[in-house]
Amino acid sequence: MPIYEYFCDTCDKKFETLVLGGEVPVCPECGTQDIRRLMSACGFISKGSGGETVSMSAGDSGCGPCTSSNCSSCGI
């Protein structure tokens, strides 16, 4: 079941909500449907070369403005 992040253009609040099927979410603060879905940073877990678990999310890296698909400065 997907949980999405939204921003309300009416009251300037950011919130997350569970969205089922064709449901249209509303702002929990003001009740309006004048909202925008935000791009969420996804997290992932992978195994390092030694088998150790490496946990990282896109929000944790220093690659915010980076557009490269192979970055030597942060290792992503």
C-alpha cells in the first residue's frame, strides 16, 4: 500500500498519507484537495563488497544537485 508525500498549496503544510485505489487525498490540516504530490527520496539497503549491510538514502548523500549516474565523490 503506497504512502505518498504531499504539499498543500492552501495552508503550506507537508504531509504523508496512505492512498488506496482511486482515492483522492485531502490535506489533514485544512481539508482541501489543492495539493501536490512530492517526489520522495527512497531508501535502500545493499550489501557491501565484504558482505556488510550498507544502508543509505538519496537524502543522506551529498549528491542533491548531482546529475551524474556514476559519482566518484560519493560512491553512488
